[in-house]
Amino acid sequence: MVAARGINSRPISDCGDGKRFLVACHELIVAGGLYRFERFGHIIQKIGHHLAFVAFGEMPLRVRETEFPVLSFEEASRMTWDVTIVPGAGFPESTIRRFADLTSPSFGLRVQHVLNDQTRKSGFLNVNRVFEPDVVVFNNRHWKPGEFIEFQADAFYFLEGAVDIERFAPNPERYARPHCNPFVVGGLANKNVNPLLDAARLCGDVHLHLFGHPGDLAIHARDLLDEGRLQLLGVLDEDELATFYAGLDCVVHTETFAGWANLAAEGMACGVPVICTPHGTGAFADHETTALLVSNPTPHEFAEAIQRLRNDPHLAAHLARNARQRILPFSWTSYSAALLRLMRPQDTKYYSWSPERGLFGKWPEVARLAGLEPLLAKCDRKSVLDLGAAEGVIARNFLDHGATLVHGFEREPSRVRLAASICDNTSRAQFWEADLSDWDDFEAAHCSNLRDLYDIVLYLGLHQHLPAEKRMRALAGAATRSSHWLAIRMPTALFAADGVEQFLADRRFVCVNGHAKDKLTALGASYLFRYCN
């Protein structure tokens, strides 16, 4: 394939000292995910950075023009990139398999963008397995902490979308339209349009203006076309879109899955009242404050909302004013600055999700504490040994509940540094880098750091990651250090297969929560053992 040069663009190889960002796609089509990074590219150009697309289609289509270079993989692979981005998951399987070619060091930091809600989870997981990202960025809050634990990455962030608030702005002339004009509703022709068509039929004399690929609507909506109540405008560029919104009385977003609803966001920016589903609008749509939310996207519900706005111009104006103010912070400048911060090389492999502590892993703090509540209630003036301490979240909770001393050991150096910081670098909490896969080597290396006995020993999520032939020795070593309590977390199947309960009973430990499996979480079940003299 011969790479298509972007309009007025310089070759990436001539781009000087700025950072280089590569966005992967199958072909350069009309899609919100690709437009997002084109807008990002325009912003970062102003500060000396550079962006290009790499197309993996065998005969990539150029459905639209771009100012940025469009490269073949062969061309991209001859260059060095600071960041490589995979946006979304709507790619052919053959293209997704080729994302494995983007894992070589020359492609820099790998960033996966999750641009939809969880309805496409399997596709995003497929991309995640092949692409092996360093960073995952979710552009909506349909994903909740604890619901993306199957993803692999060093860091996970939420960064919602943006809108061109200068281009899409209220047009005063829209409010000067005479009331005798038909009530005009705008929407998308290619995304769950049938409920909106039926809603227009229910409303009687409402007019629809739809943009986007019309598909076979000329057949299925022939009645509305013949009545002059439907206009199919095709694909519009951004200037044409601004004019489109200026001629509307309301915007209706009907999608049943989405990450960021450009239609609703742009309508709000233009000061047009919005009716929308919750999908892709959670960042800015509040029912009866900035929009009318329709949770059940049926023709009847949409028709009722349209008629409500039509009959209550004060409500329409109230929504439009509030929506414009709500959407203002979502500018492309703000989005691009935030994205640049998230796409810096990671110096930490996060494990826990606790943004208020500066942690961006995938395991919520509440999940990591599950099952430890009885020990937290009993830890006042107690000493704690935390084996596999991660970033010190659990250690910090024990300190907050009155523990006088915590010693933590963690293999990942960056987490050791974080743990000390999260525990305020106090002398009550000390952390060391350690490999626990061979207990005898660990004890020999840290004999001067370890106490002979601790009131509480935490052996959480560690057993299953140790070599099979050495893990029982590690468990025995952990038990030997406990004078009172031993907390274990592991899969129930492994707990049974390794005969952990009997193994510890032989060492005079009694399990005090035999129903731990009833509280099984994705991290495993938590078992509490008490030492009996």
C-alpha cells in the first residue's frame, strides 16, 4: 500500500523534537473515535507535538480527508513513536490480531482507549489481550471500579470526551424564528433512528432533520419524506454541523450504547434543548436540569418529551442555558492537556484503585479490605506483617485503626515508594523491596528487617502467584511469624487443593471464619486463622 499523505502535512520524520503520537485504525472512516484524535492532534500541534494514523486495512479506504499523515504499518514501523493509541474495539478480527505488531519498543507507550460502555466489553478485552497496553483510558463512567479487573495495564484512568465550544456556540438568530415555523427535531440517521421516526409519526407535525449515512431510510421513512417532514442531510463537516444545530428546536439522542454522545454534547454547546438516553451522556445530562432523560427509549417516551419541550418554551430555554454552562469545561483544550498528562511514561505499576490516594490500578480499595474487618477492629496497639503490600493501602488502614507498627514487603520497587508515601513516611510503617517466591532466600535477605513475631500476619493474594513447589514453604514461614492472627486470601479451589486448613491446623491455627467462600470476591476468599497455644 502507498501511504496517503495528509493535506499540507510534513513527513513525520521531519517533525523535530516534539513527541510523536500514532493512532491505529483499520481505515480512515467517519467515526467519532477517529475524529476525537484528529481534534487532539490539532491541539497538540500548537505546542510542537505531532500525530499520524496507521491504517491496517488491506486496501484502506479514505472516506474522509485529513490534515495528518496516514501511514502503512511498514512506514510506521520504520519510525520511532512516543505513544501509540488504539481507539475503540470496532475493528475486524484480522486488524486486531495485527495490533500485536505494535508492542515493540519503537512504538513507545501503548494506550488503549475504551470508547463505549460495557456492551462491547468482549471486544475491548480482545484488544487488551493483543495490544498489551501500558495505560487504559475509559471515556465514560459506565465502567465502574471493580468492573474492569479482567483488563491488563499498569494504570487505568477516566477521561470523558470533549466538544468544540467555540465552533458549537448558541446562535441568537435561532431564538428569532417565528413560532409558526414547524418544530424541528435533529438527530442521527444511522444510530437507533427508528424510535425517533416513530416518535415523529406520533407527534403529527414535527419535522426531522437527520445527518449521517442514511442507509435505507429513503425506503423505510418514505411516508415522512413524502409529507416533507423528514430531511436526510448525509454526512456533515463541522462547519455544516454548526449550521445544522442552529436550525433546530431540540436534539434527540436515541442511542442504547455509547461512550460519549457527540450529538448531545454538541447540541448542548449550541444552546439547543436536548432529549437523550443515559448512554454516553452521564457526564453532562441531568434530568430536567440540563436535559430531558429518557431511560426507556421507546417512540412513546421520545414523543412525550418532544411535545413537552414544544409546549413549554420556558423549560426548553432553562435546559438550554444550563446545558451550555455544564458543557463549557469539556473543551478540546482541556481534554488534550489532561490526555497528555495521562500518556506520560508510567513510573508505577498500580495495583489498587484509590484516586484520592493517587492510585490508578484496577482493584478498588474496598475490595482489597473485604474480609479484614474483624482484624481492623482488633488491631489497636498491634504489630502487622504485610506480605505483598502493594502500594500500602491495607497497611494505611491498619495504621488508621491503631496499629503501632506495620512492616511491608513488595516486589515492585515503585509500589514500595508509594507505600511509604501513602503511610506518610512514618516510622510506624516501613516497607522493603522483596521477592517472596523463595521464602528461605527472603528470610536470609531480610533477617535484619523482620521481627521474630507479629500480632497479625497478612498473606493476601500471594499464594497463587508463588511457584507451586515453594508456596507451602512460604505459607509455613508466614504462619511461623504470627503470634496471634494470620489472614489469607486466595481462590477457594487452591485453598482446598493445597489443604491449607489442615496444613495450618497442624501448626495450631484454627480457621475462625469457615464460611469465607460465601464472601468470595474476584480477589479470592479471605480466611482468618487464630493461633491457639
